[in-house]
Amino acid sequence: MKDLLPNPIPRADRLAGLELSEIVQISERAARLRQQGRDIVALSTGEPDFPTPDWVIDAAMAAARAGETRYTPTAGTPALRAAVAEAHGREASEVVISTGAKQVLANALMATVNPGDEVIIPAPFWTSYADMVRLAGGVPVILPCGADQGFKLRPEQLAAAITPRSAWLMLNSPSNPSGAIYSATEIAALAEVLRPHRQVKILSDEIYAHLSFARFTSFVAAAPDLADRTLIVSGVSKAWAMTGWRIGWGVGPTGLIKAMTALQGQVTSGACSVSQAAAFAALTGDPALLAARRDTYLARRDRVVAALDAMPGITCAAPAGAFYAFPRYAGDDGALCTALLEEAGVAVVPGRAFGMPGHFRLSFAYSDTDLGAGLARIADYLEGHAA
């Protein structure tokens, strides 16, 4: 769309090349097609189809009625910081609450990365990682980690990538988009590489930890001696189906937490008071709900992987966590996803958006009805275009 102003305000240099993520672009295109009367099945976003738990909503309503509607401390309410600290086995002073886990990631990078600093990112990676690094003035160092290595970074890759300018290693376990989980042994091997390089901090995005179908190990649990330079990122969006409540947190060394809090104080200030009350209720509520929902996702995973793996030109390994399948496609992933949306009426995301062409991401955080319809459309399209 052309700028309607006769003399548009120029973008800052830091925004060069920055656009909406391809996930958002596809979701918005799907919405526009629906508005035009098209029958579109969207399997493109990572948003649970479950409702926020009733007791969480009740807690939020009670907090609002009790007058908890004012500004909150910049680092978060004492109650929620204490609950997060207890969940991670840390102190409240090592916790900052933000407006979603995405803000935690951005705050950490903006608070620590200087121009030219390098941030090591294994691919496939969540689409925003590299852009966040660039916004902070850093240089993303992308390391391809294909299906042949389980979509996971190998120690020798990490060792070869570290330079005097390396500032962070960004890990995501369970991974979006691959669902890969690093075992305790694999984390320990990466930690062994990192130990002598004191300038390299570890950003461990563990937002899908409660959606693990295999054993999950936090980075700090496997490498406790690196806790003084590790930031754990998590939140309530995925496991508790609270995407719109916008609450995430960072757990790390107090110096880093103070720097992130100072930055946050000049950007958003404290997160929403009512949402923090809701997040506290989620963390301190019955964990049986998480187990039940995880079982539902596991059943969906098995159904989706079996269906995809039977399609022509597709191979799909079972993800160990999260709620995404990341099948390999023997062709142009971008062209496939465009055709699936425009011709078959199903939205999925090309692997190129995650730094790994030749794949596409399908979210199974959708109803069985939507999954059945979407899988059938993908199968029909591929069978109709098989060589």
C-alpha cells in the first residue's frame, strides 16, 4: 500500500528490511480471503484453541473488582515475581515480568547488545529472533541445523561460530517450529563449549516447556554453573492458553534483570495489573489441566504426523514438544504455501520464514475439525500435483 502522505516520514536506519513476519502476513491474507467469502482453514498460528481456564478468569475478575487496576511495579507485582521465582527455583530479585515473552526477548537484546555484536541463532528459529537482533544493532549468526541432526545445534557448530564479538546464544527448547527438545546430555555438551567464552550469554526460550512429549530439561538445570549468564524466558501464553493476556517473564542474574527492568521502565512500564493477577492464578492453580491438554496435543500430533507422512513429496518426523509439525517438502516451500492458501484454502507457513527452506510449519493447536479439513485439503492438492 502506498503511503498516503505526500512526504512520508523516512524510516530510521534500524528499520531497514524490517517487515511484518511472514506468519502474520499469511494470517492477515487468510483473514482477507475469509472477508471475501472464501472458505479458509488456517493452520498457521501458534495460538491454542483451548479457552483460558475458568479459575484464571475468575481471579482476574476478582482482582479488577478489588481495585487492582492501577500501575504495577516495573519489574512485576511481588506476588507474581515470587510465584515465578518459586517455579524456577530462584529468587524474586532474579525475575522480571513483561508484556509477553516477546518483550522479554526484546528487552534482553536491547539492554545488552552493542552495534556489531554477534548473536548465534540455530536454524530453524522463531521468525522474530533475527529481526530483534538487528533492531538491537547486532548481527544474527545463523547456523543451519537440519532434520539430519534433529533440528538441533551440535557442539562443533557452536565452537566454530564463536568469535570475540559473540554476545549471546539463543536456544529454543521445545522449538518453534520444529518441536525439537535438547536433552540434558545435549545441553551439557553445548555448555562445555560455552564455559571458556565468558562473554557469551545464553538466552533459553522455554515458553513451550509444559508442552513436552519427551523429557524436558531447562538449560540451567543441565548447566547450573552457567546460571550467572543465562536468561530463561517463559510465560503463560501457550500452556495456559493466555495469548491475549500478554504476560511473560525472564529469569536470570540480577544485574541483567535490573538492566531489562530499566529499559522496560522507559518503554511500557509494568505489565497489566489484571493480567498479572491472572498469571499468578495460572501458576498456582491445578497442574492437572496442563497434563490433560498436553495429552490432547499429543493425540493431535500423532494424527497430523501420520497424515502428513503419507502425502506425496512429504516426510514428517514427530516433534518432541510444542504444537507444530515441520515436514520436509521436496520442492519450493514458498510456492507450495502460496498455492495451498490461494488454491486449496489452507494456511500454513513456509520454512523459509524460520530460516529453513524446504519445509513448512503446520500448527496443531486447532480443533480436530479444522485439522481434518486442513489435512484433507493439503493431501488433495499434493495428490493432484504429484509428478
